[in-house]
Amino acid sequence: MKKIFLIGAGLSASTLIKYLTDNSEKHDWKIRVGDVSVETVKEKLNGHKNAEAVQFDIFNEEQRNEEIKNADIVISMLPARMHYLTAESCIKYKKDMVTASYVSDELKAMKDDVEKSGILILNEIGVDPGIDHMSAMQIIDGIKEKGGKITAFRSYTGGLIAPDFDNNPWNYKFTWNPRNVVVAGQGSAAKIIVNGKYKYIPYHQLFKRVERTNVINYGEFEVYPNRDSLKYRKSYGLEAIPTMVRGTMRRPGFSKAWNVFVQLGATDDTYTLENSENMTYREFINTFLKYHPKLTVEGKISSYLHIEEDSSVMYKLRWLGIFENEKIGIKNASPAKILQKILEKKWKFEERDRDMLVMQHKFEYELKGKKKEITSSMVIEGKDHVHTAMSSTVGLPVGIAVKMILTGKIKEKGIRIPISKNIYNPVLQELQEYGIQFTEVEKDL
């Protein structure tokens, strides 16, 4: 019997837990799921005979070591900043570890210790990062194997609301961590390369630099660049590529309206506002605007940002209720925290709603003197409010990878991401059984 220890039972772990329990009898697995809320775990395990819940605190070193020592493999679904704690214990007891998160700086610093212990820490095996790596590498390797030279690569992903439940003017709802949405793009300039020229896009310009793309059966989307589109050039074997852009997808019009908050400073999380609990939403917005004896708050925004008061952007802002005289009611709040509260009320992911994950790759390449383009698109809608598209696309690849490690099909050691054929081919193949598959269109340019 193989023992799996899963840390974290949040929203993104729901489908993973189901995958592990569904496969537990066939593969003789015993699953322990640890979370600060044991009730959350019990609810998701639903009394499954091969699984048990445990109240777990990652900061309790004694408990952490005991659980990991007794496991054959460890899955960390904690926030990325906590993975290093799991990794420390995995190194100590020589246990393989799997996570859907980006390789953190703390994990990179453990590289030598991981290699000495002879374990595998497989990261970025969820969605953006994860399925994007695997699906892109499958096409990249295919183009190279037939002698093609890749000249441009654009990769876009978006967690959105499914069309049948898209009923607000922003065409958006919080289907994942709200705070991450509010502060997205902050911290450093976005880095891309276009036609051999490096481009750096500061945060205050980010939502002005959008491109448009179409996805079969789902229509038009807009894309803004991720913070670092270049970090995977070496991993993908595309060090000399002239154009590479990775971006986030939204429906058209979102970025132009969101840019209002960026320009005002309403997404800033670095300071708090005085007397914020007694401030109204209208006063909150007005704090960012220059004093004027006659203009209304709406008029000042229109004048400052050159937006017509009857425009679609102003309609989106009014719809949010940011000009209402409703009290904020949060003490010592940052602008970002106040904005998040406003948005959580209006962009709420209701019980009846279903989410949607959209991903698209565009490759341009040269083969035998001809220029070609491949567009590869994937859309998956959530089944319900528990097994969301986000939960499925994060959890299923993790679960499949765990199965492959336990059955000896993945033999790599060290700190890895899923860019080798022996990982991405079987994972992508099994994902098709769950409706997660790409549609490719190729054409001459």
C-alpha cells in the first residue's frame, strides 16, 4: 500500500481529492489530507474508506515531520510561499513532492539538498503553470522534429465566468483568489520580446497594452502581458526566439475599465487610509482625485482620465457602486483591500454559477522556406461550484503526475517542471478523458 499525504484542501484541491480517492482502490493507495479546517477535509472526502482527514498546521514542525515521514509521496496545495517548509521535511525524510505552484526562490535555493537526497520535487504541474507548459512543449517538440524553426510564440490563459453565467458588464467574476486579481501585474515591469526587441511595460501602462485574439466557439478576448514572458525561453529550448509573449485573457473592454483603478492608485496595497472604516465608497474614490469646487466625483474622473461620462467604461464603474455613499466599514484598510471589498460584492461567484478556463497558444514557424502558424486552443467549463474548471485543470494534472511517480513512470529526480515527453505526453493523453484537450488549427502565412 502506498501512502499519499496531501496538504491543503482549498478550492483548487477538490477535483484532485476526487481523482485520488477514485483511483485509490485500483492502485492500493491510502490518502491522508491535512488542512487547518478538518471539517473542510471531511466534507470533501465524504467518508471514503481509503482516505482520512487530519487537522494540520504546516508551521508545526513536529507534526509536519511526523506526517511526511510516514508518507510515500507528499502533495503540497498550500500557498506558494509555504512550499519550502514542506520541502525541508521531504528532503529530510527522502520523500518525493508534487506541487502546482511556480518554483519559488526558496525552492531554488534547496537545489543541491534536493539532489543529494535523491528525491523529486515536481512543480508547475497544474494550470498556468502546468498545462500551458505541457501543451506548448508538445507542439514545440513536434515542430522541431520535422525541421521547423519557431519564430514567434504567444501563450494566453484566463480564468473567467462561463458564457451562460456571464451576466455583468465586466464579463468577469471572482472564480479564484480575489486579492491576486486586484494586485495582478504589480511588483515589476512586464517583460516581452517582439521581433527581436525587448519591451518593458511598467504597471501603469500594462492595461493599455492589450492585444485581441479569437477562440473557436467562444469569440473574442483581450490579452495583457504577464510580468515575465521570457523566463521559460531556456526551459522551452527557445533561447533565440524573436517574439515571445505570455499573457492573461479577459473579455474585451475589461482592461480599459480596470485601468481606471490602476491610474487612480486604487489597487495599491502598500499603505492604509486614515479613518477608512467611516469612509464611503464615493469618498474613497474621491481621495485619489484633485480638489475641484464644482465638478462631481464622476466629472473629475472623466476629466482626469479623458473618459466620456456616458461611455461604457463609466457604466462599468457606476455598476460597481463605487460612487455610492455606502460606508466601507474596514479599519486601517489599504486601497487594494477596499477595492477588493467593493468587487467581491459585485463580482461574486454565485452558487449557481460555473467558471471557465481558456488557454491559447499561437506559434509562427518556418519550414522548407514556408511560413506557417499553429493556433492551439482549449476551453473547459466547470461542472459545478466544487469541481470548477480551475479545480479540474489544477488538480487533475497533479493527480496524474502523482500516479505516474508512484507507478515508476516518472523517474526524474531534482527540482523539475513538466517539460519532458515522458511526463507531458501521458498527462495530456489522460486529461483528454476528462474533456481537457486542445483544438489545433494550422495555416500558411
